[in-house]
Amino acid sequence: MDQARSTISKIFNGEPHSYTRFNLTQNMEGDNSHVEMKLSSDIDEEAGGNGVGGHLNHAASSKPYISQKLGRTPKNLCFTAAAVFLIFIIGFLIGYAVSQKKEQAPVCAASVSTADTTYTHETGAAPLMDWDDVKRLFVQKLTPRVIVGSVALIVLFFLSDFSKDDHRAGSPGDEELGNKVMDYFNLFGMTTWTDEHFIKVHDPPASGFNRILFKDGTEERPKGFLSYSATGSVTGGALYAHYGQESEFRLLLDKNINISGRVLLIRTGKISFAEKVANAAKMNASAVLIYPDSADTSIDENTELYGHVHLGTGDPYTPGFPSFNHTQFPPVQSSGLPSILAQTITRAMATKILGKLGGQNLPQGWGASKKLGDEGDSIIVQVNNVLAEKKIHNVFGVIKGFVDSDRYVVIGAQRDAWGPGFAASTVGTSVLVELARSISDMVKNDGFKPRRSIVFASWSAGEYGSVGATEWQEGYLSSLSMKAFSYINLDGIVAGRNGFKVAASPLMYSFIENALKEVLMEPMKLDDAAYPFLVFSGIPSVSFRFTYSNSDYHYFRTIQDTRQKLNAATSNQVAEVAVTAGRFAGHIALRQVHDHLLQMDLMRYNKIIRTQVAKINGKVKEIKRPQLLPSALTVQWLISASGSYSRAARSLESDIQNSDLEDIQMCRLINDRIMTVEKNFLSPYISPRESPFRHILLGSGPHTLKALADHLDALKTDDPEADADLFRSQFAMTTWTIQGCANSLAGNIWSLDNEI
């Protein structure tokens, strides 16, 4: 087994020195600092075992003084004896009460009241279980060898139980799997509920077909399709556009190639289908044909591709609000819906067309045997997809915390797929249920009492763009705010066995790196199921996956995503790798619900902000001429906001070091300040309909720091779409978003940084 799997296995098998132990607090500069925790029994021992007994001894030593003062007459002796006896009784009762309180009050824990009267839940003390014991117990519960000696008995059972050939979102197969998940959650004794939505999706034509007709009479009728494509028929000259990235379109323009009205052939990879189509639409192309190139994938030349092209997540026909039944809103569409046609074709279809193109030679690095195509290489594209309404169900179960039950980590996995979806959904759903079983058993039978809650979520319509998960966020955004503190995504976690990759919020980088030193961090992409949690809801999120030799699993978004294909990619070790992946996810979740403080590295964002601000400052200096930007414009405002965030983050670090972390309320206040950060990087000035990904650092749209830098480039090159007044407005809103985040992080209103 490779180094990544070996390292993870060492972590969860508890080998000596196999991982970096998490500390209670983490220094923002990267080193670790320790906070000693003492239970009431420890305090008693340090006091010499006296405690209340010390007061009793003091009372006893006062008797000679009383006797001497009053004299030793029989009457006085009776009064003295009665007084001593009364003092003894009162002292004993007080001591007993204090002792009982000490035994019951844990470190940073207390009784938790709840308005949920339908659920019998312990609201008393939550004794702290040592983290090493939690980790060891979890490994015993989630193991490939349980009950009997056969390998992965339980996990294999779940893999088989959730394996299904037809479970597209809203189908009977999808509903059946949702009911199975619900049954298991109930079996584990969890509180369960469902969330129902009525969503609109594009499906392939029920009768008829989509069609591609090349100039030589070659006609193709692909079975694959792209949901949310525009529909109709267009004709245009074929043009090869590589991966469809913005930089590649600029290269074509530099070669004086007309893109307007063209039908673009674009290969899979690098960016999402939606981004490819959006980039093409900006160039006024008429249609996009997406295909898998042999240089990028080894799938069969006749394999059909499925996907969506909505530049966003959720139901694009209810942008910003949930698709509940009978929602009374006027007809509206997401700005991320494409205005041009989009269709997938097989590699065999693409090869026929590409081999007959004329025009200029390909740019260096784009290939050696193809031409770009000219306007005479006409293609007719017909897309006849139909808009359909489907009812979907999200299924939930919760293990409630014993201290801050209203704070929770969410672990989720989609259960729908275009076809079998074994890697895309079956493995993730199986691991989700297995994690629920293991942790529930720890709580019920082994005395583990998590401080915070764990919500397990089974999503539907994930293949259409995280629709089920996004609709849930839209429906309960105010409830999730300041309550859901992280999201762990289980989609596609096993796609091989030799490599390991993680995409996460920068707040979680140090946390993950400490959990596993040998891990490749990568930016989170738009088509990642955790992305909407991060940039739409402001919830720190993480996705991870085992890969095949650090390359992508080739059968995602195809009907060939089967158990056999995944077995081949993992050398028949799907169950073993799934258990390791489950341990990694469980390790992250358990650590977050166990510790006093949420382990988020606030200074990671400080580095990102400073880098972006420095870039913007340099660009402003380059173009600061009266005809481009007013001389009064200064970047000092943005620099000051950046400094405010840095000072607020360091101030919180100081507060942590100087606070009594055995105080429950203090723990909660500090955690609340930490939880504001990601949420407050969502621009409050942007409509979710126009720009659903409102995060100014990781999102997309004109409100981001990256967009400010790009706008400055456009001003410098006299781009006709550049607007100095618009830039100043975006600059002001982005600056104040950073300042607002710093203010919230600072805590009380009298602690705010007013240097701006």
C-alpha cells in the first residue's frame, strides 16, 4: 500500500508517534500550545485530599476555644456539644452537596436545556473522554474485520445494500434507497427526518433524440446529455477550443480567429462542464460539444457522458430560495443558466469530426494532428431536452451533543447517480451509514458523549449540481447560520488506492495537515459537492478522495461507473479503502465534536487576503492615470481592512491563551467568534440569484478579490466592458466585507478596530 494509505492507517490504528497529536489550542503562527485540563478529582488530589474536610477539621480545632470562653459547667458543655454537632451536620451537608456537584460537573460541560420534548436525551454532564480513547474506540467500531474474520463484512454488506443500477434523482430507485438510509438511521436509535423538494431538471427527450450533423452528412444521435442546456437547433462552423478555459479563448483571439457563432469542440478536464459552456457563451459561440479525449482518459471510445451545465448549484428555477411545494414566487431563472446549446459526444464521434477539420494549425501544446477548423466546417446541433419536475427527498439522522447540542457538524453523501454510480454515490452512502452506526454505538454502549451534535445527511439530485443539498441550505439558511460549523463531503471518496487528495476551506488546512501530514491539498472546484456549503452558506467544508495514481477516476458521469470498474481501479480493495476513508472522515468529525474549541486556522485567510491585496495594489499603481482611475482612489482603505482582520485574528488568539477554557460559556463565546469568519466572507451586497457563490475569496463573480484584479487588467487594456465607476463600487463593497468580517471576529462592539 502506498505512503498515503500507510500514513492514514497508522493514524487510526494507534501506532506510537504515527500522528501529530492535536492540542487544545493552536497557535496562529503554526506552532502548538498546550492548555492543561484538570477534572475536579485532580483538584482534590492537589489540595491534599481535604476539600470540604479541611473546613471540618477547622471546625473541630475551634472546640477548645469555645470551651475555654464559656467555662466547663454542665449546662455550657451541653450547649457546646449541641453547637458542635449542629456545625458538623451543616458542614457535612454542604460538603456533600459540593462534592456531588464536583463529581458531576465536567470540564467545559454543563446541563443543556432543549425545547425538543419528543426526544429523550441526556442533558446532564458530559464527562470528557480522552481523545486517544475516543480514537481507539472508533477504530474498533469501524474496521474491515468485524463480528467474524471475513474481510469487511459489514462494509461489504452496506456496499451491496446500496448498490443499484437505476437510482437517478426522483426515480423509484432513488426513493427506495432513501427509505433504506432512513431505516438504518432509525435502527441505530437516531432522531430522523426528511426534507422534501419539488425541483426542475432537464432530462433527455422522452421521444425523439438530440442530434449532431456534420457537413459531410455524418449524423450522430448521442444518448448522453447535459442538463440545463439551452434547447433548439443551431448551425455554425466547427472550432476546436481545447479545454475551453478563458486563457485558451484569449489565445484564439490573438490568432485572429472568429469565435462568434461557432460550434466549439471542447475536451473534458481542467474545469467543469458548466464553466466550459459559460466561457464559450462569453465569446458568443452558438453551441458546445464536449467529449473525452484519449490523452485525458482511458474510457471506451463509445462511452456516453452525462452532466449539467448550470453555473451554480441547486434548482436554477428557484435561485436563492428553496423549491418547496407551491412556493409562491414569480417565474425566475438563475443567471447561471447557459444561453447556448451544450451536448456531450463520445470520443468516436469527436474523432470523426476533428479528423476532417481545416483551418489553422493547433497552438503549441494543444496536440499535433488536428486543425482548429474554419467557418466552412459547418455542424448542425439540435438539443431537445425536456424540462421536468421531480420530487426528491433528503434524509437525515442526528446524534445529539451533550454540551452544545445546537452546534453541529454535517456529514453528507449523495445517493443518486446517472447509472450505477458505484464510485459516485454507492461507496459514499455506505460509508455514511457505517459512520452513523459506529458513532451511535460509541454513544449508546461505550460512554462517549460528544460535546456537539453530528448530522448525517443523504442527499438527492447531486448529479444535477448538488441540488438536494443546496435546496436544504436555501430553506434553512438562517437556522444553519452560526450552528453548522463544518461540512464533510463523502461523494466520490474512493476512486483508486494509490493517491490521496483533499480540498477544503483554508480555515481547515492546519487541522487536516495535523491529522495527516502526507496529504495533497488542492483548490475546491465548482463541481465539488462541498463547494456550495463553503461559498453559498459560509460553512467550512472538506472533500477528499483516494485516487488512482493521483489521476481522476475516468468513469464519473458515465453509466460505466460500476463495481467492476472501481474494483479494477483499487486492485479489488474497494471495501478496505472505503474503511480507511471512513476513518479519516470520522476522525475529523469526532475531533470537532470532542474538543473544547473548534480547530480553525484564522491566519490562513490572513495570508490569502494580504496576497490578493498586494496584487491589487500593484495593479492600481500600474494604471493610475486620470483617464483610467481617479487620482483620489487609494488602496489604503483595503490595506487597512486587511490589517483589521489580522489584528482581530491575533486578538482572538490572545483571548484564547488568557481565558479559562474550563468555563462552558467562555468556550461557546470563543467558538461563536470563530464560526463567524467563513460566513462573514460572504458578500452581503450581492444577490444570490445573480451570484450564488458570494464568498469574496473563494467564490465567483464581480464581488471577489480576484474579480477586482481582473477588472484592473481590463481597465489597463482599455477593454470596452471595463468601467472605472463600477470598479470603485465593487472595491468599496469588497473592502467593507473584509472590515465587517474583522469587526465580527473582534467580538464585542467596544472591541472593534476603528482604524479604518
